[in-house]
Amino acid sequence: MDFKRTNYSSGAPLEEKVGYSRVVKVGPYVFVGGTTAVQPDGSVYGENDAYAQTKYILEKMIKCLEQAGAKREEVVRVKAYATDMSRAKEIGDAYAEFFKDIKPLFTMVGIAALNRPTQVVEIEIDAIIGSIKEVKKMTKVIRINPAQNQVVSEEFKDEYRLLGGRALTARIVADEVDPRCSALGVGNKVILAPGLLSGTKAPSSGRLSIGGKSPLTGTIKESNVGGTAGHKLARLGYKAIIIEGDTSDKTFVITISKKGILLLEAPELAEQGNYQTTQILRTKYGEKATIISIGPAGERGYTAASIAVTDMDGNPSRHAARGGLGAVLGSKGIKAIVIIDEASVLTTSDDFNQAAKKLAEALTKNPVSGQALPALGTA
């Protein structure tokens, strides 16, 4: 590791006169020295206002960090020196706006005075470049229009943040699909959504919900399926896939991976069964790929057509079989969706992971879920 030392100045005259730096960087370590709310013109920002001064100082210090190549997320320690500890809450409130999500070490010390009577707080910051903990969450939606050859990745709506699975597919269908539309026409959509806890260590959280207007009943429908698709979509950060637009006579495959989303024509898969389709796609994309597919029934618009999902062994043995949503997928020209997952589990707290572990142990010890179902199945 290179421990070369670099000094950075904020331009304050005292730094050169006295002989100190605002920031010192040694290898990946960045240290920002004691900083107060003195402005470039020499006046004090937010005189006697602990909250305003803390915000001003932290904004200034983050710019200093960036000058040295560090980020706010890489801060590991913050030290605050206050002239009046009765103002600790104001300082803490301002601090939380910058660091509540990062949780660096934080120390607040009471001192007798600062250089000027209207200065009430001074702050030091330490950061380590490259120390960001990757936070993986489901935040994106794939919106696909095969007839227009369009694939768009968009950020998830905040009002849908606490929804997943059936709740999410139903909400999107209610918001975006005209209940009077033809189930196999331009107005209908197919929404695929992992559960809210999919992609985490929570047991029984890997289900995938598929929603739309049913060609079988003419009403809103959710069909639920197991297999590996729910977890893999979630681990790639996707809350939902929305397939929309006009009908198409072409045969398409959608591929989803860390590299992005592709909509590919695949005429060779037309009229192939689910097992043949899966075999062809796993040969092409690898045995670890998850395949979501329809068979000839879905392509022909049969109103009882299902959507198949591969299991842990790679067989298309799991089916979203209710409501004929395979026919809706077929009407859009989508033969299969290939999920190439190289991502890790989503980021969860230690408390969540411990609770998931306890639940898994309880399910394993239960005579029904831990013994009868593994031995006899659910049929």
C-alpha cells in the first residue's frame, strides 16, 4: 500500500502563516483538521447558533474530503467540540442529517471556549477511502415494450416502497391497466414482482408474484410461483418487471444481468415446450441461469396458459398457473426471461439476520414444515 502524504489547503491565510493544513491524506486515510464556522470574509456563520454552524461546518468539510478524493460515505470518525453542552441536541440533529445512514464513530466533548465568542462548535473528521459498505436494495423497475423494442430501467416510486409481491402487482395493475381493456390487447400489462423480503436471508421469502388482467376471468389477477426467480431478481436490485405495449407476432427473450437488460428476438424458440426452451437457454446462458418461460399454450393465447419458472435443479417445474397470465405474456411476444444472477444477498441489519435465523430454526423444528412437508410435499 502506498502511504504517500499529501497536504491540502482551504486557502485560509492562517494556514500558511501558522503552518498547518486543512486536510492531510496518507495513503487511503484522510484527516480533516478542526474546522469552525468562519466564512471566507472572516465573519462567523450563524453566530451562536449551534445547529446552523454544525451544518455549515459539515458541508465545508465534505468539500474538503472530496478535494482529497474521499466521500461522505467513507467517513469513519467525527469529533465535535462544543462550548456549551446544553446545545448538544442541536449539534446532534445537524450531524444526523449527514451521517445517520452511515453511522461513523461520533464523539462530542465540552470545551471552555473557541477563538471567537460567537463560535460554538468545532469539528474534526477522519475518513478511509475505499471503506464504503455496499448497500444492496431493490430500487429499480424494468419497463419493457416489445412491440416498440424499448427497454427502460427506472427508479421505483416512493409510494410503492413498502410494497412487494402481490400487493405490488395489484397496485401497479390498478394504477396502470384500464379494467375495460382486452386482456390480450394493447392495454393489458404483465407485472412480475419479488416479495418484499426476497433476496434476503429470510426463510420462505423467494416467491414471485405475477399480475395482470386475467383472460380467463376478465378481472385483476395475481399468480404466485416458487423457484429461483424471486430471489435472483431481488438480488439484482429489481422490484418489478412491467411488460406492456401492443401485441407482437415476434418471439422475444429478455435477459437480465448485472450488465443490463436486453430484448432479443428468438424465432428458434417459437412453439417450443418449456423443457425444450429451458434446455436451449441454459445451454446458451449457463446452468446457473434462471428461466421464466411459456409454452405453446401461452403463445397461442389459451386462456388457461401458465408461466413456468425453473427450480433449484434448473427444471421448469414451478408454475404461475392461475388466471391464464401465460397467454398475456405470449400476446406481448415474450417467450422467456433469462436471469443471470451474480449478485449477493441484499443488505439487511444484524437484527434482521438474527431474526431470520431464529425463524428458520423454528420452521426446521416444526413437525409440519420441518418433517411432513419435506417428506410428503404439498400436493
